[in-house]
Amino acid sequence: MNHAHKSAARLSLAERLRHYLAWLKPGLGVKRWYLMILLGITLLGVGFGILILDLYRNAPDTWWLPAISAASLRFLPRPLRILIFGGIGVSLIWIGIWELNRSIISPFIRPGHRLADTLRQHRQRERGPRIVAIGGGHGLASLLRGLKEYSHNITAIVTVADDGGSSGRLRREIGILPPGDIRNCLAALSDNEALIAQLFQYRFPEGESGLEGHSFGNLFITALAEITGSFEAAVAESGRVLAVRGRVLPSTLHDVHLAADVMLPHAAAEVRVQGESQIPKSNGRVRHVWLEPSNPSAFPQAIQAVLAAELIVIGPGSLYTSILPNLLVPDLCEAIRASRALKLFVCNVATERGETNGYQCGDHIRVIEDHVSGSIFDIAIANSNYSAKLPNGVEWVRVEPDLSEDYRLYQADLIDSLYPWRHDSQKLAQVIMDLYQERTGPLVE
């Protein structure tokens, strides 16, 4: 029993030592300040030593001189005295800095997370790659939730063609750009998804006169737009409230609407459908989509983000109603084409009712190429796990056997174990960052 207690004590001591030494690892950004503090205290000690030496030489013979002599350990050899006082000084400085850091920072550290590890992760994410994610809906929000673990330099570019639900009502009644997809992305990038982001996503239930179906976040952004005088300022202020690491930008500030030519079942000709929310309801095969007006100018900050990006990710999300509305903004599409970043397309895991029924991976790629007149990405990422059970009416988006002859493909298990028709945030982000590091080398730590 005693031997077991001693082993546990030794293990505990080793754990503590590793924990302390973690503060000396590169990437924390604190060692330089430790050295500055140590230098300042050293100079202060030199000054105090000169004062003591002056007392020895010039003070009259009094009763307290022997006491000072004993306290300064003059009866010991000088090298030993240096080691003793130096060791005590360094220990006191270390303990003082350690406890001061704990006192100041501990209220901001999540339970179960060590201070040094949290600080190192923060520094690594601050130096993470400049990532631009383009899309909309729940697919983009899921992607952002995974990518924020690797970088704080994320810009989400979101479609503003939504005209359904709470966003559509606010758009028709108040004339604001639809905030729904932007709200989802802000919540996904928030550092405080536990409560504040949940409040932002809260939707008023039926029975609340005038508020039923509205999301609190949509109303919040709408109110901020009235206060600040612009939609983009309202989005930026909402990001500050949610402690967002990164930015969420609309692809355009124009009041655009999505239209489509749809081939209905048993119909002899195509039917024109107006409105993003109406396209999936048409229950036909979408032939072509476009924006009205057809050539909206892109939001300038979105163009700047794309041109400065090191990694651009297109998708996942609804092919016709979330991804293409961004790429149909001509300036934005040309900026993507001109960018020197690594460009990835994330293909959906499963088909979407009323929009991509029966589509395979190659169909998604070819639809994008047809709408933007050529290829704009370097690698397509697709799911390889088809083992889970999907809801009725939903099918796996599979990779055709000969698709790799025409496109660079990367396949991996990307499905969410609970909702297999969606991407798993962590799996997808890991694959994306692995592909980025394979091209550019390991991330700086």
C-alpha cells in the first residue's frame, strides 16, 4: 500500500512538472515578458546590493550590523551564497507570476482546460491560415464550427438571396437584407455557443402575436441595422456581442432574388420559379438558376478577403439555393478564380429533396462549372461512408468510378454519427486542414 501511495505521489509530481514546463514551450508569447520581469528584478537587486555594500563600508559600528551580516550569510562561501539567494529569488518570482496569472485569467478559462494549453491554442489559432468559407445554410455553419478550432482568421461569405421564413418576412416588411444565414454563421463562430449563441438562435413559438416563427437573432440584427444605419455594421456589432473569432460578410449588399428554370414531372416545358424558398417546393429538376438583378456588385470586403485568403472552401450547403447564389455574383466569382489560395469544394453528403434528387458528386461539380463557365477549385472533397441509414427520400451522394480521371478528388468518412445526412464538423475540418498542410507544410506552432 505504501509503495502504491509513493508511486501515485511520484506520478503526481511528474504531472505537475510537465504542467509547469508547458509554460516554456514555444508559441505562448509569455517567455519574453518573464525575461523582462526577471531583468527588472535583477537590476533592482543589483541596486539593493550596492546599497548593502555601502552600509558595510560606511556605516558606524552599531548593534544591527552583525544582524545584517548574519542575514546575508557572510559566514558561507560567496559562490554558495549566490546559489542560495539566486534560487530563492527565482522561486519567488516564478510563484508570484504563476499565481498572478491564475488570479487574473482563471475566470476566463473553461473548467477542465489548463491555462497553458488554452493560451497555446489561442496563439496557434491567431496565427492560423486566412480562410474564406463560401456558402450558406446549415452546411456552412457546420463547416465554420469545425474550422474555428484551427484558425481565428476566418471569413464566411454568405448568400443574401433567402426569402423564406423569418428572414423573408423581415425582408418584405422592413426591407432589410435576409439575416438568417448570417445569424447561423455568427452563432457557429461564437466563442460562447453555450448560452449567448443559443439565445441568438432562439425562435419564438406559435401563439406569440407578431413574433411567431421569428428568430431572436434575426430581430436583433434588424434592430441593430436601424440603430447603426447599415446592415453590414449591424452584422459586425452582432459579431462583437457573440465574441466571434472571424468575420461574417454578405456576398453582396444588393437586394437580390433567386430565380430558376425547373423541369416539372410530366411537363413538356420548363417552368420559371421565382424565389429561393420556392425552388425546392417546385418538386422538379432544376435546370438553371440566376440572380435578379443579374449582375450585382460584390461587397468590397468580401472581395478583399478572397484575394487575401490562403484557403478558400466552397460548400457544403444546398447546391442551388446556398452555394450558387454566391458564385453568381460576378465580381466574387472572378476574385475566387484570380486568388492564389488553395480552393476546395466540399460536396454534400446526401441529396436534398426537391433540389438535387438523384445527384452524384460529379453532378454537383458540373452544375457549378456550367453556372460559372469553368472550374474554380483545385480539389473536390467527398464522403466515402455510405453505411448509415438515411431518411426516406434522401440518398447518398456517391462518387462515380471514373470521376477521378477528370477532377482531383479526396474521399474520407465525413458523416455525422447522429445525423448521417450531414457533415461532421470535426471530421470535415480535419480533412480540410490536412489538405492545406499537405500543400503548404505544417502550421507554425
